Amino acid sequence: MALPDILFYVFSTLMLLSGLMVLLSRNPVTSALFLVMSFIFLAGLYVLLEAYFVAAIQILVYAGAVMVLFIFIIMLLDIKASVKSSFTYLTAAAGGLMASLLGFALWQTLKRTSNTSLPSPHFSGDLKSVMRLLFTDYMLPFELIALLVLAAMIGVILLSQKESQDNKNSSQAAP
Amino acid sequence: MNTVWIILFAPLLAASLILFLKRWKALSAALSIGAILTGFVLSVQLFYRFLSLPPELATQLSPTPLKWLVVSNLFTIEFGALIDRLSILMLLVVTGVGSAIHIYSLGYMKEDPSFSRFFACLSLFTFSMLGIVLSNNFIQIFIFWELVGLSSYLLIGFWFHKDSAAEASKKAFLVNRIGDFGFMAGILLIFTYTGHFGFAENAQLIPQSGLQAGMLTLAALLIFCGAMGKSAQFPLHVWLPDAMEGPTPVSALIHAATMVAAGIYMLCRTFFLFSGSETALHVISWIGGITALMAALIAVAQNDIKRILAYSTLSQLGYMVMAVGLGGTTQALFHLTTHAFFKALLFLSAGSVILALHHEQNIWKMGGLRAKTPFTFLAFLIGTLALAGVFPLSGFYSKDEILLLALHHNPLLFAIAILTAFLTSFYMGRELFVVFFGKARDHHTYDHAHESPLVVLLPLAFLGLLSIGAGWFGFLPHFITPEGLPPHHNPFLGYILLLVPASGLGLSALLYLKQNPSDNSLKKVLGPIYKLLENKFYFDELYKHLIRWTQGLLAQVCEFFDLYILQKGAINGLSGGTQMLGWAIRHIQTGHTRFYAFLIGLGLACTLLFLLPPN
Amino acid sequence: MITLHHYLLVSGVLFALGITGLVIRRNALVVFMALEMNLNAANLALLAFSRYKGFMDGQVLVFFVIAIAAAEVAVGLAILVALFRRYKTVSIDDLNSLKL
């Protein structure tokens, strides 16, 4: 077996295990850290898929920014580790049922489709070609994404405002 | 335009015109009488033409039928007229007796506020009756059959503000309808087997078609149902006595001479159907015999001048039906004709009496009218003698033929017929003597009594002459059947026919030809039977209970169905079901986010699985 | 030999984990994290197709997905904070007033 294949199995197994631990931990901080681990292994998988830029972005944005935000919020809200277990039997059964059904659906779908064993030789995963595609064909979505991020930013600021004193005063002043 | 159509449609035209001209009484009466007199004259002309033509050419007289409804290859319904001996005879009877009665009505209905309406209804009736007589196929005769029923309803209930009249007309129509149901079933049954509605076609096709034995008997009996309804045979006889609520001309025209005779006519017209089924003929003759005897028994205990005559009509119709059942259509038609004459005569004279006594109808309030209304008395006398079958009036001849027929075929029926004849002469004598002889019982009405005007008496004279002479020279039987009836010399029968009416009249004279006659001796002799007879064998009560019981049952079933199945089941069920469904679905919306997520995942998995192609 | 189906299987399992986490956990933050796992599963699938079928569009789309995911997390957490201030809890079971 070649190294890439071994690496694939290692990375994917570890990633799935970390993902599982995210669900099973009682402490939210533990869940967050396990998620970070999962992201890092996922980035490894991306590298195996010759998507270098995306792998880098994954670690920078996801592991670096998003998860940090998560941990900040956990600490802000001062969420303790819950005493009782995180899920009941009923919930576990429901979840298990759903997961198995999805898995079954996935397996059946895969059984019916043709497999591509060899990676395509026409693939050139270098940054230049990706960016060329981004800035020509996908220019409009790019600009829209920028708008979306702007909107998200404004929304976040508005939503997280405390009910400030001057707001209360102004609402009382207007009869 | 063919004469036949003029005869048929003139009364209809008159009736429609009168609808607009109701205010002018004289004009309305003139239109109506003119129409039927035209019919009579043209019928006589048709009669002579028929006699002058050799038999093969006689069919030319029938006009070409009009194809009314053609359903591709399935069937054709025609509108046509059939002219043969039978229909010409009926045409003459209907228009002749009808004309007399129309003229009579001028006098009888003079004071009535709805004078014009009466003539319109009379003309409508004439049209319908002529339609029956001229029909050449089953559907047409059925249509006119119903029209005649309608006219009868309108005429019986002429004085509709009287409750009894309204009830009687309803009763007549409903009982008729029952008979017509059987009639229609029979028509359809025949059609199923032969595919044709016309009389001529069916006469040819029935022997060859599959309509034999049991089915043929069934079809024949169903058709006979129609005759039972129209000619008031047992057990559908209950409407005829009540129909006396109508004005007397109506009773004379419809319920003596013509409409009730339509049943007999129809039986003769469709005799090809009955001739193949012994059972049906047997049933028919027995029903006729039973009706004759039963009606005669009831008549003995009745006290209304018109009701006695009504039961007498029932009885004579029974004779005719019996004759048809015994295979003697000629005899039945002969008796139909003579009966039309003398029964109309009797009714019209009774009407003259009623008119003279200012609408008194109870015979026990009359008496000694012989002096006051001699002409009417003479008319009534002639009618009574003809009805009783006294030689040499017309009734004698026609009854003679029927009795002979019974004697040959069914001795038991012959005995019944003899008994009925005896009773007939008895109760007719009773009526004659009580009304016209003895001392007047109600002096007030007696003092004001007067003879009727000429317009009333002339038709009486006309009918009286016919009642006397219609049986002579064997003219009528010869016309009905070319060969006529076989001559017979049966001395036994001859003696019976002389003895029976005489004894009946004699017995009634014994009991009632006194200064103060009464029913006391009769009641003493009959005892409890008298009550039975007076109440018409309790048929009306029986039917009332029967109908109440069945209708109650039907109403209960419908109520159950409506309440439980429709209301609680369907309507409430629908609303309740929707409510339940809503309640059930509502529980999906728990507000519980994770539950929603679970459902989403589940739905996703199921959708994916559903979308997969089978391998 | 690692085929396309391997990657797709991994992606599928990751997705199943994510959506199961959505159903199982009570804590809203952990639910968010599970949602992030979902999005990453989609990314993996996109990249696998992109690599094995030979077109670059998959990578471009992944770029977009990451951007959107980040924006979504930000807004979602902001809402969560606002809710916490009001209801003093982060358990999503307590946020059930939208029921019949």
C-alpha cells in the first residue's frame, strides 16, 4: 500500500473519531477542541486531494477564526460542563435510527453509481488556475459573498448590542 | 289533412283556446261542443267509408304514422293512428256519448262559476280518450293513458275547494298510477323480447320471439295491471266510488262510458298477448268475476244515488273483464257499447234528479218523483231495465252473450255471473222505487222540484233510444267481428235470462214499492253482513293501514339513513375526521428543535431511498 | 487504491455524525459545532468530486462554502448571545414557545 492510501485511512479514521468525541463530550470546551482536531485532520485530507489552497484556508479560517469565536462565546456565557449525561436513551435511539437510515441511503446510492478509481490526470490543483476560475467565471458570487459577509457583520453587531441605557432613555422620552 | 287527425286534435284545440277565452262562457261551451260534434260527424263519415271499402283496402284509412323518436338501430317510437273495426267502434262511442254529455253539461253546469274551466277539462279529456282509442303502439297508448288519468284528476277534483273532492281526485290518480306501473313494466318486458312497440308488429312477433310460457304470462298480467287500474278492477277498485265527487256529467262520461272502458279496449287491442297464456286469461276472468260480484253486493247497501250507479259500473266492468278473460273480446266490446249507452243514460238522469232537488243526493231524502219529473223517470226506467237485462233492451243481448260464454267455459263463473245479475236487478229496482215511487220523504225539496230544461232532456232521449235499440238485429256484434257471434238457441239460458231480472226486480218491488220504504227488512235478513257491505268490505281502511305501515317503515329507514349514515357518518364524520387529523398533526409541532431536526434527517434519508432507482 | 467512493463514504459518515449531533445534544453551542461538521462534510465531497472528475469548480465552491460558514457562525452565535441574555439558558429544549 502506498503512503497516500495509508495516510487517507489514518486521517479519515482520526477525523471521524474526533467528530464522534465532539458529540459525546460533556464539557463544551472539550467538544470545541475535538472539533478543532477534526478540522485539522480534514485539512490533511484536503491536502491528499491536492486542494492545497483550500487546506490552508480551512486551517486559517475554520480552526483559527471560527473555533476561536466558539471558545470565546463559551467563555462569555460561562457554560459549565453539564452534570447529567448529554443525551437520553430516547434521543440516542432516535439519533441512531436516523444515522443508520442515512448510512443505508448512502450505501445504496454508492452501490448504484459508477466508481472512479483513478484520479483524473487532467487535474491541475495549483493556485493560479483556481484563482483564475474564481475571478472569471465566479466573479459575481465572489462579490455577493463579500456583500454577505458585510451583512453578517452588521447583523452581528446589532444583535449583540446590550440593551444600552441611552436606548432605554430614548424609548421612555418619546411618549 | 287526414280526417283522423282532425277528430283527434279538434278537442285539444278547443281546450287550448278556452284557456284564453275563459271569460266568455258561451264561446267556451260552443268551442268544446263544436269540437266533439265535429268529431262525431267525422267518425260517422269514417264509419261509412270503412263499411264501403273491401277489407284489404280498409287499412288505407289509417293515416301514415309519424316517426317521433328514432334511436339508431334500437327502436323507433311512432305517433300514428290505427283505424280498424275496434277503433271505429270506440270512436263512435266516445264521440257520440261524449257529444250528448257535452250538450247536457250546458244545462247542468249553468250556475257554476267555473263553467269555462269545465268545458276545457272536458275537451282535454276527449282529446286524451281519443288518443288512447287511436293509438297504434304501446308507448303512445301509455302517454294518452296518463293524459286520461290527468284529465280524470282535473275533473273529479273540479270543485277543488271541497276537501272530499280533492281527496278523491288524489286517490283516483294514485291508484291509477299503481296500475300504470305494472303497465309500463309489461310494455318494457315485451319490448325486451320483440324490440318493437307497435301493436301490429308485436302481434306478429310475439309467437316467434322468446316470450313464451312463464314470461308471457308475466307480461300479460303486468299489462293487465294497467287495465285493473283504469277499469277499477279488484283490488284497485277503490277510486271509482269516491270519484262520484265530481260533477254528474263527469261521472257519466268518464266513469261510466269512456275512461273506464279504456281498460277493456286496451285488453282487446292487445289480446294477441293474452291469447297465448291460459294462466293469464284465467286470472283475468276470475278477477272480473270477483269484481262483479263484490261490487254488486256493496251496491245493495249504499244510499247515495250516484254511488249505487258507481258500484253498478264496477260490476258491469267486471263482466266485461270476465268476458275478455274467457276469450270473448267481441262479447266484451258489445257489452261495453251497450253499457256506455244505458249507464250514461242512468247517470244523466240521476243528474237530472240531483238538479231538480237542488243537489240532494241521498235516496232516502227523495221519493215520489215520478209525478214531478216524469221524463227523467222514464229515462231512469229505461236505463234500469237495460241494465237489468230485460228483453228486448240492449242490455239483454249483451249480457246474454257474456253469460253464454261463461256457461261454456267456466260453470263456476257462470254461477257468479247469474248471482250478480240477480243482485244488479235487485239494487237497481231498489234505487228506482225508493227515488221515484212512494211518498216524498223530504217535503221541502220535493215542493221545489221541477223537470230539467230541454238541453238536459234531449241527450237523455238520445241515449234512451240507443239503450233500447242497440242490441237489435245483431248489428253491433256483426260490426265488431265480421262473422258476428255464433247464433245459439239455448232454452235453459233463455229462461234464466228472463227469470233472473224479473225475480230481482220483483223482490225489490216487494221490499221497496210502498208508501214508506226502508232498508229495515234488508238489514234484518242480512244481519251483520249489512254492515260489511255498507262499509264496502272495509277496503279503504285496509289500504289506509297498509299504506301507513309501509310508509312508516320507509320513513323510519330513511330517517335512520339520514340521521346515522349521512349526518353522523358522512357530515359529522367528515368534520370530526378533519378535527382528529388536525389534532394528530398538531402534535408534530412540539416546538422542540431537536425533534424537528430528527424529522428533517429522517425525511432526508427516506427521500434519498425513495429516489433511488431499483438497482 | 483510494477511489471516489472512499471519500464519499467518509463524507457521508461525517454528515451523518453532524446531523445526529443536531438531534442528540441539548447545548446550543455543541449543536452549532455539529452543524459545522455538516458543512465540512459537504466540502469534502465537493473536493473529492473535483479531484476525481478533473474540474476546478469544486475548489471554488468550497471557497464560498467556507466563507458562508464563517458568516453563519458569527450571526448564529450573536443570536445565541442575545437569547442567553433574555432566557439565561443555552439549552435549546428551553426555547420551545413556538409550539401549539
